[in-house]
Amino acid sequence: MSVTKTHDIAEIKARNRALIQEVLEVYPEKTAKRRAKHLNVQEAGKSDCGVKSNIKSVPGVMTIRGCAYAGSKGVVWGPIKDMIHISHGPVGCGQYSWAARRNYYIGTTGIDTFVTMQFTTDFQEKDIVFGGDKKLAKVMDEIQELFPLNNGITVQSECPIGLIGDDIEAVSKAKSKEYEGKTIVPVRCEGFRGVSQSLGHHIANDAIRDWVFDKIPADAAPRFETTPYDVAIIGDYNIGGDAWSSRILLEEMGLRVIAQWSGDGSLAELEATPKAKLNVLHCYRSMNYISRHMEEKYGIPWCEYNFFGPSKIAESLRKIASYFDDKIKEGAERVIAKYQPLMDAVIAKYRPRLEGKTVMLFVGGLRPRHVIGAYEDLGMEVVGTGYEFGHNDDYQRTAQHYVKDGTLIYDDVTGYEFEKFVEKIQPDLVGSGIKEKYVFQKMGVPFRQMHSWDYSGPYHGYDGFAIFARDMDMAINAPIWKMAKTPWKNVPEQTLLAAE
Amino acid sequence: MPQNADHVLDHLELFRGPEYQQMLAEKKRLFENPKDPAEVERIREWAKTPEYREKNFAREALTVNPAKACQPLGAVFAAVGFEGTIPFVHGSQGCVAYYRSHFSRHFKEPSSCVSSSMTEDAAVFGGLNNMIDGLANTYAMYKPKMIAVSTTCMAEVIGDDLNAFIKTSKEKGSVPADFDVPFAHTPAFVGSHITGYDNVMKGILEHFWDGKAGTAPKLERQPNEKINFIGGFDGYTVGNIREIKRLFQVMGVEATILCDNSDVWDTPTDGEFRMYDGGTTLEDTANAVHAKATISMQEYCTEKTLALAANHGHQVAAFNHPVGVTSTDRFLMEVSRITGKAIPEELARERGRLVDAIADSSAHIHGKKFAIYGDPDLCLGLAAFLLELGAEPTHVLATNGSKAWAEKVQALFNSSPFGANCHVYPGKDLWHMRSLLFTEPVDFLIGNTYGKYLERDTGTPLIRIGFPVFDRHHHHRYPVWGYQGGLNVLVTILDKIFDEIDKNTNVPSKTDYSFDIIR
């Protein structure tokens, strides 16, 4: 499909550099200077991707980023199923993020679990003028009365909270005391803090440290007997069931998963995590903070892993096993062997249909690098990638372990840049979010949402890889993409046009 | 191992297998500190009782599952209905990511909008520099014909002055002095998305009619025979606006559709991404001041806008999302009265076909009880239609409905014998609706996608009409206005009714004597 495909690496690099120069031309000078630092062509052997990251988005450019509230409520806290998360402020933030992230869980919603509900203080003008603390306190009372089986409450601050000087910590403490030590967590994740979702993850991690870990009484009776094989899954949000198709592998190799952070997670699991022997960390970006904290305070080592595609899964299972005895190491080999026939069958079926196809990615926390191996398992090539809210350590990992020489790198890409890059590179597939999906489909480019798995999934683990492969095939090889051009209009060979 | 390459199982089936079921049961038992199942069951039953309903309705502070969004969403909806216009939202950038996602999930279309990306420093010093840089970047990159500025709650709380900021930005050269940058303050903590729609519509019309924020002479109205038409915030805008244009064409009415997003949210897939498509031209927007009348399809979306039009000497008429025979009659007769154009025979025949369809099917709807929730005007339009079908709109709920709206709904109930046992609930949310459905059950629920949780919990079948609808595709492409639209709504309701009858009569040798092939 790609009409501009070229295999000479020097040619690719030259094209990509020219492309960067070309997109920068649209900007006013000051903006061009700022954006230039976020765009680069990967050079083999470099320790990072050569781009600036985690700095403020330029106003007016159509950044794809969200906010700190999205990082805390939407990502870290929202999936904790037995707690009620109050979107504290005006109605919108909670409304737009209501059940949109597909954090699967088991429970009786509205009775003992609450993930797909929208609890809000629905601020009115008088709350802005007179402050919202009294309303917040009353909201907590009403939650206690109407939802008596909730195991805790969090306060997810929206923009106005920090601006009007509310004291949500005082309200939380007072109500916690009134309700006999109930876990009530104030979170200062106002949307204007930081430059993206990322600070929201950090603030949410810190809130777990301060308001969950530090509140556990030293003499609290353990809820279960620990074993030498207890691990916690950190940074898996169970989108479409990802954490489940991961957990099953860890348990099959002989480990015991005592907690899931935070997809299908519960307060009890958060509280039990300091008893883990190892924290296994999937989304480094959103949960490295709490992993480091547990390492420092409780001496729990942590281990990054990647459960996308059989190559990375096998590598990860062995890496995780290396922290344990031979029984677990043998378990890892047993699991890898067990799923080998499935993986062989999946690859035999889909690789011939996908071999040589090119992909451009732009996603959030871990996926701009983590999914590359899964594409490569299918014979596909990632020719461009970038992070919505990555930091330099993400780009280091990307450069050192994932991307190839000549890959186009774009940090906090703008709508304009992304369209131009895709128009010129003409990949066979774009993987990004809902805001990007229809832009590229209009251009005739197959697309998969790589945040929500386009309402499919899971994509993690061996079971997930079969779905991943099927979905990429159905996106790229759908007959509809051959019909995008009107046959009676005699147009020049395939050109994907971005908006002018 | 249930997964296999020949028949790939996804989340719908994969986790139902014994391996996963056992794993999840163990997870719960060992690590989740679960509640006693008997206690969960007790609370679940208690939450269905009149006692719970009473506590639920006594809530004063907590909102659970509201059926409304915030002003800035409506602001963006209104702005993209104008030719070549990009909405510029002054405030935090995350909000804009949310609005774009929300619209894309409903319309299955791109939704372009920019933010001034204010962060902590802007919270302290104000967002002037963000406005100056942002307008310059947007203008250079996306080459709009107009940039419509609205706000998020952050900018409103710190008190940024849009008029002054835009003026300064123009002085600094962000955009040319004569470039159109209408604006509206749209605080999220006042009203809802329908208020934001109203504020931006008014802001844009004021800009063109009343001297572009003091930079141009006010337009002098020279009344002509045209009329202005405003649809309001409407999930069916694509199908509805097209249907309205057709009706006006058939009648020979010259009309300006103010805010026409029927093209920008329904662009073709043909190899080209159109960031802008269609929309009310800026010239037509300005000239709309000369119209003899301005008609709004949604009174509660256009309270300020219609007042502005009235102040400019327009006749004004407001409807409540008219659906069905009588409401469409009223709409067309009012258009006819204002324009002096007769309603042609063609439309009389369309009317007759809708009446014919209702007559064919009314036995299946007559006497059925419905709960409706949604925006205030939509609730009124649907309730009126149900009444003329002989159905009872038993519960009518709008989270963003006012007391005045409730009185209007009550008056509607009073106008029909089928309204005798119906109640209206202004300012309530979908958790209130849950109690209503348990304590005073109805046959069907009409609402947006979020109603599926009510369907799951209460067993009341959901008919999806409203905004947003994320989990069914393409219905926004079909009108619900006009006689044709009434037919679409009728069929949508009937399909659900028949599906339910079939579902309830399909057990072999038990209930399937009623599994009729003719209904």
C-alpha cells in the first residue's frame, strides 16, 4: 500500500528530516523553535530519542494531551472498584470521563463497586464564590447513607478547587474520623497542574502513599498468609481485560498475584501490596513513583515487563522469573512452551497478511514503545512513534530497546504535524486515540485506537496477542480502504491529504 | 486454554471460560476483602425500595450519573457550525481533549478544537500570553476563517477578560485586526451544555450584528423576507438540519441556518480529511440581522440568543424539539405564517403518511408507559409525541431542566388524558431515575447511552434517543424532526417493542405460542 516506501536507511532519514523542516514552516518563528525540539529522526546507538519532553504544550496548536485530573481520576484512581471517586468541581470532567476507559471489573455496580458511575459535586456559582468544602462534606455523608458498602472515598479535584482555596484535606480528615477511620483520600489533581496527564499520575501515586499506605496501623492484622511467590501487578488498568490475561500467566508460572494496580483493583489490594516480594510494573510512566517508594520504604524490588506479543512476553516471563527460585523459572518455561503452539498458529495465520506493513503510533504511557515488539512479531515495522506525555526516561527506554534507526520521533505531536507526517510517510496503519481515529480514516488510512483497543481487547498476554493480531489484520485488510477513492474521478496515484 | 487462532475469542467470550472464572473467584476471595454476598444482596434489594427512594430524593449535595454536561461542550458545538471556524477554548487543555473525544464518540467523526493550554503560571498571572500565542499559532496552522473563543472554568475562576485579551492579541499581531474572533464566557459552573450553546450563539451574532466588539460600525437592519433558523444543541444535528433544509426548500422558504454542523460532522471518507466543511457562512451570519424572524427549535438552548434577535426587531418563535404530527404541524404552520409561504401538498402527503404509520401501529404503543430523560427540549418533544401515540410519559426527567421547564411539561401533561398519571423531575439525575424505575415501573425507557446501566439494573428496555449515543452507530444521520423524522422515531420505538415481545415469547413449549410471525 505504501507508495513512498523506501528501504534505504539514509534516504529514509533524509526524507524524515526534510519532513520535520517542512512541518515547522507553518509555525510562527517562536513556535517553530519550540516545536523543533520535540521532533527528531532516530539515530542508531543513541541513548535517547533526541527530543525534549514533559514540557508545556504550545497554546493553540491542538495538542492531543489531557490533564492531571485525567491522569488521576481517569487513569490511576478511577479503576479502584470498591471506592467511590468524587469528581469534585463542575459537572463536565466527570461526565466526559464517565466509563470511557474500559477498565473492566467484577462487581455489583452501584452496590459494592462503582467504577462505571459518575459521582460529582456538580459545582454551581455559589460553590465557587463561597467555597465547596461544606458541600463536599455533605456529599460524603450522602454517599455513606446511599452507598453503605463502599470501602472508601477519593476526592478528585477539578480546576476550581485549587484556585478558590478549598481545604479538601481538612474535610477528608474530619470525615475519616467521623466514619471510624474510613479511607478518604483527597487528591490535588486540578487540571491546570503540570503539563499533561503525567503529573496527575504522580500526584495520584503520592496520594496512595500518604493516605493509604501511611494510614495502615502498624499492628493491623494481615488478611492473608504471605508466600515467597507473592507479586503485585502495577500499572495495568485492565482495559478490555488486559490485567486478567496477564495475571493468568503469572499464576500459571507459579506466582501469586496479591494485588492489581489498578484495573479491577480494590482498596484491600492496595493496602496489601507492601507485602509483595516483587512488584511487576507494566506502565512505567504512570506508576514508577509508587514502585520506587515501595522499594525505598519496604525494600520491594520492581521489575518492568512487556506483555505485548510473544517475543516480549517470553522475555518478560524469564525476567520476572529471574527474581525467584528454580520452581518459578521452570514455571516460566512451562508457560512459554504451553502457549507456543497458539502463538505459532496466530503468526502463521496473520503474518503473511501483515508482513512488511508499516505503522505510525502516537499514544500515552507505555504503548509508543511497548507495542513495537508485537507488531514486529507479525512482520510489521513501526516507522514513527511518539508520546503524549512521556518523559526523557521513556525516550531512553524507547531508543535503547525498541525503535530502529531512522524512525520518526514526535513528542506531544500537534494535530497538524501528525496529519502531515502521515500524509507524507503513508503508513499502512496508524495507532492512536479517538481524537485521531476519524481524521486518518477520512484520509483512507486504516486505524486502530491504541488507548481503548478500539473497544476490543485484551491485548496483553498470549490470549491478548491473538486478538491484537486479528484486529490489526481486520483494520489493514478491510476491503473498504480500496473503495475510498471515487472510481470515476481520475485522480493521481494515492495521495492522502491533510486539511489545509 | 480457550484462545485459538481459528476462532479468536475477545473479551466478550474469553473471560467466561473456567480458567478465568476460577482465577477471578480466587482473586476476590483471597485479596479483595469482599463483602458478605448476603449483605450485598440485602443492599441491592434495599436500593429498590420506596424507603431508599425517599433517601435518594432527599439528596441535597451529591449528584450521581447526571444527564448533562458543562457549558464549554455546548460552546464547541455551536462554534463548529460556522464556515471555516475553529473553536478556541481559553483555559486548561485537558477540557478540550474531553470535548473532542465526546463528540468523536457520538458522531464517529473528527472534532477539531484548540486550547490555550493554561497551566499553573497562567493561573497566577492570567492567561493573556496563552491567548496571544495561541491565537497566532491557530491562525497560522489551521488557517480558519473565524476563531470562536470560549472559556473553561479555570479561566472563569481567575477572571480572564476575553474582550480585553482578544483586543490585546490583535494589537500584538496574533491575527489581523479585522479577523473575526467572536467570544463568549462559558463558565462550567453555570447552567449546562445548552447554556454554553446559547452563549456562543449569542456571542457570534452579537459580534457580527453589533459592531465586532467596538471595532466596526453596528449593522443597520434593513428587514428582508428571510428567516433565521437555529437548531440548538442536538445529537441529531446531521440528519435534522438536512431535513429542515429540505422542508424549507419544498416550501420555498428562504432561510439562514444559523449554526449548521450537518457537514462538518458528516464528512465523506474519500482520501481527504476536511477539518472544515459546510457551516453557516460569515456573510450569511452577518446578514441574518436583516431577517424578519428568528426561529429556534429548542427554547431552552436559545433563551439569550432569541432575546438578542428580538432586540434587533425580529419576530421570534421557539419550539421544544418538535417530534411527531402535532408538533411538526405547529412548526410548519408557524413558518408558513411568518413567511407567507403556503405549506405545499407534498408536505401534507408526508404528514398523511406519518399519520398512516401511527394508525397502523398505535395498538402496540397505546397505553404503554415510558420514562424519558434528556435535555429539556428533547424531553418535551418526545413526551408530546408519546401523548399523541396514546402512550404515557410517566417519568420525564432533565438534570438541566428548570422550574419553568417543569411547569411547561406539567402543562403538556394536563393537555392530554394520557398525561394524568405522569410526573416531571427537574434537576434530578439518573440515580433518581433508578429509584423511579424500581418503585414505579414503566414499560420502556428513552434516553442516551448511559441509560443502558438503568436497563441492566432495572430491566426496563432502553430506547436510545438523545445525546450522547456512543454504543449504537449512525442514528445521528437520520432526522427526528419533520414528518419524516417522526416516522424514524416511531420506528425506533416500535422496533424495541417488537423485539421485547419476541424476547418474552421465545421459550419453546413454554411461551412460544405467542411467538407470532405477524404482529
